[in-house]
Amino acid sequence: MPTFNTVLVDKDPQHPRIARLVLNRPEKLNAIGNTTPADIRHAVEWAQAEDEVHAIVVEGAGRAFCAGYDLGEYAEGRSQADHPCRQEKTPWDPMLDYAAMKANTEDFMSLWRCTKPTIAKVHGYAVAGGSDIALCCDLLVMAEDAKIGYMPTRVWGCPTTAMWTYRLGALRAKQLMFTGDTIDGAQAADWGLANFAVPPEELDAATLKLAERIAGVPRSQLMMHKLVVNQVWLSMGLEQSQMFATVFDGITRHNPEGMWFRRHAEVEGFKSAVAWRDSGRPVPEGDEARALVAELEARLAQARAASAPQR
């Protein structure tokens, strides 16, 4: 079997017509690291190439499906100093950001473009970038108490896959995008976002039952039906929506509000920044955000000076 840094993939031992793609960073609630998007794409390509496989179940190891991007890397700045999605040079280059995030989006969309049905089995959390992964799957089965949503729409994010409107319709998509609220599996099923929701202890069996039913259909039949339905969304402008969303996502991370969130995370830690964002407390904007950025940058400079080796 192929091996990857952040995901596992194999045929189900008892049901080899079903592939299991497991997001495998349980110690971080399967947060998206630098290699995760490409790992997902390569795992999908492996399953696509296996003739015996007819359906793919995507799930998360441990306590969650996926808690979004790893803010330790993307917000606190523990990874490379000038990541395209967290640029320090000014003026920032939006197309460098776009190229990096569009690559991630295309990797997630491999789940949607794969000719074999993909089923997201969601427990715990599928939030922020984790919801992008879940919504790129064809079908969604959730535990009733699982949470799904995109909290960074309040600050520092725009869902690059643009799937919310296509999955929910404009009215409910706007509600979630304007508030950054999450909904549980039961509500997701009621709204038509999830195919169905079940008690947590029944999630494995319910997902397997659906996957087995699908896996009995010839691959060519599954492929034709998936292509027809996908073409409807393409005709509605899905790719154009994703282009706008990915450009706007970069703007949210480099405008005054996004820079405030980043600097707050660097000084106080990402948990503090996320707590402010999700609390409903007004997010600093415009000149207020710029002033706070200057204060936070001064504190960062003082901290670096204090930790510098003495000569």
C-alpha cells in the first residue's frame, strides 16, 4: 500500500470494493498540514487506479474528522518564515497566495473529480478547511453530535472550494458565512447538507451500509452518473466561484483584519485568537486593526530582542 505523511489509504479488509482514506493526524484532530492536500490527492489517485475499488470512504482518525488548517503552522508562524499564504513582505503578492491555495483546493477537489463515489464519514468536527474536505466528497454521513462549519468567515478566511452555496443554497449558505456558526449533524441532515445523521455509535455501520450498496453498482454506471451530476455544478459556474473564493481567501489573510488575527496569534497564541474570533466579540477592523497590529509587532520585536543571545 502507498504511504503518506498525513493520511492512510487501503481497501477495507472485509469489503475490498470499498477503499478507506483516513486523515491521520489524530494528535492534532487531523489538522491540515503542509503535505495533507497532496497526500489526499495521491491517495485518491491510488484508489482511482484500483479496479476492485468502487467507492471511497473518507474519515478521520481519533476524535474528529478534521479541525481545519493547522494554525500552529499557518497562524502562529512555526513553519517557514514567509509562506505564500502568510507573507511578511510588503506589498504582498496576491498571486503567490492564490497559486498555493488553489493547489490545495485542486487537491481537495480530487475527491469530487474522482470517477468513484466518495463518502465523508464525519464525527467530532469537520470545520474550517476540514469542512472543505468533507464537502468535496459526493455524499456526507454525520454523527448527530458532530459539528460542521467555517468559523474563519468571521476573520482570516473564505472557503476556497465555494461548496457551501452549491450544497445548501444561497439563503442558508449566507447565514453560515455571515455568522461563522457551526451546525450539528442533525441540523445538517435537516438542511440537506448531510445525506443523513445517526447516533455516534451507529456511524460506522450506517456509512458502511451506504458504501456497500453503492459498491455493488458497476464502475461505469457510477462514473456516468457522477459525471452528469458534476456537470450541472460546472455549468452553474463552480470553477469560477472557486477562483473568486481563493483570491478572496488570500485577501482575508493579508488585509488589516487578517494581519491583526495573525499578529494576535503570534503574540497570544492561536487559541486566544480563535477564542476572540468565535466569541462574537467585534473583530477589530480598519484603522483600529492597523493600530493593534503596530502594538503587537512592537511586542514581538521586544520579545525577540530579549531572547537574542547576549554578546
